[in-house]
Amino acid sequence: MVKITQRKLDYRARLEKYLADNKSILIITADNVGSRQLQKVRLSLRGKAFLLFGKNTIMRKVIREAAETNPKLACLLDHIVGNIGFVFTNADVNEIRTILTKDKIPAAAKAGMIAPEDYRLKPSTTSLDPGQTAFFQALNISTKIVKGAIEIVNEVHIIKAGEKVTASAVALLGKLNIKPFFFGIAVLKAYEDGSVFDTAILDISPNDIIAKFNRSVNKLSAVALAIGYPTLSTVTHSFARALKKAIAIAVESDFTFAIAQKYKDYLADPAAYAAKHGLSAGPAAAAAPAASKAAAPAAKAPEPEPEEEAAPEFNLFD
């Protein structure tokens, strides 16, 4: 009893120290992970993070008491469920997650276990002799004999994620020497500064955040411009629109200013403006000669003189 009590006290001291000294915590699960695999992970984390498993009741008790002085830790209590452990670190959380999840080993299926993922048996030639055909027929799997070996004709969905693995599926995979699963440490949640969040958030890079922010600003600017409500993000667009309207008014009237005068000069004589500034006159200049040629005949044609009224034969007032 003394040894057990001392072991619990040592565990309590370690957990309290890790909670006090580290700013980030990863909540992990190690279902179907062997001790040798865990030892390799511990070696990879040396100097970067601390891996700690224990009884859920003890972890809850220690965290509940620590939350009295640091209330931010209270949010961890709801996630201490099942076969979980903690990884404490002050390093980059994404780097630690990569170290935890990179080491996976193949494992055979066991009858009654909950399948972590689907497994489909692909059409292929097996190494089994034709005497095993009855076994496949019992599982309702279509086969044929090719060169003295059994060949699976169609794809078979023998294991579904989230469901129990059947004994027949285990027997079939065992005969085919197939290990369908890869087991390793899975990171469930991450804790930092009083918040527990899904690890998918760790996949978001700074570039993703900037891109989403830019899209949001674009949508906000579009709405503000549509309803005529000025905002900081629409100031430049509003000035640009106002300048376009001012130039349009100046082009259609005698009013002018420095920027508008360039457009008026170009519209008055595109060829001369282009030659002066070393630019291509564009379609406007090409259209100008054609317009002048079309207008020339009309200018040369004499205007008809008004007909004079015939003088009256007599005047009543003369």
C-alpha cells in the first residue's frame, strides 16, 4: 500500500509540474499501440515534449485542483474520456503532432474490434489452391481458377469503418496474409491558453488565414459599394469612381482639369496625341480618317439656296 501511494504521489507531482511548466497540451489516444512503439515515440520527443498516460480519475482530480489556481485548465476535464494521454510541450504544436503521428505499424484485424477504417478486397490472384474455393463461396465472394490458383473476380467490401470486424473477415484476411490496419498514436484535441480545439486547425497556414481575410474584405467591400455605405476598405474604390465621373463630365463639357485634359486631347486628335507621347493611336485614330473621309463629300456639297418668293403683280398699299 505504501508503494502504491508513493507511486500515485510521484505521478501527481509530475502532472502538476507539466501543467505549470508547459503552455500547450495535446490530447492523444493510443488504442492498439504497443509499448515498443510508444517507447520509440518517447525517444523522438526527448527534449521537445513530455508524454504522460495515467488513470482518468487521477488526471481529473489533479486537473480539477490545479484549475482552482488556473481556471483555464478546467476545459480539459470534459475531454478526459477513454484511453487518452497528454503530451505537454512549449515547442511548435504542429511539429510535435507530426512526430506523434508519423510512426504507424501494420496490424492484423481482430474479431470483435471496431474497425478504424474501411477495407475493400481488390480483384486479384491469391496464393490459395482450388481446394479453398468452398471457403470463398461461404462468404459469397465470386472467384475463378486461374493457373491452379484462386482469383477474386470482384471487389469485396469486407470491413466497414465504425463497425465490428466479423470472424469470417478475420479468417479470410488471415488466409490471404493481409494486415488491413495501420495503428499509431492519434491526436484528438489540442489545448492552448484556455481553449481546446480540433487538430484540423493546426493544418491552417498563415497564407490560408491571409487568403480568407482577403476574401472577406472583398465581399465586405462589394456589399458596401452596392449600398453606398463608405468604409475604410472602399475609400480607394469610391475615389476612383468619383474621378471617372468627373472625367466623363469634363469630356462632355467645357470644364477641364489636369487629368481630364489628357483624355480630351486624345479624343480631339488621337493620332497627334499618340505621336506626341510615343504611343499607339489605337482604333480611335484609325476610325478618325475614315470619319473625315466620309464627312468630306458632305462638306464639299453646296447647301441648297432658299427659293425666292415671286413678286406680286400689284400692291394694295402702293
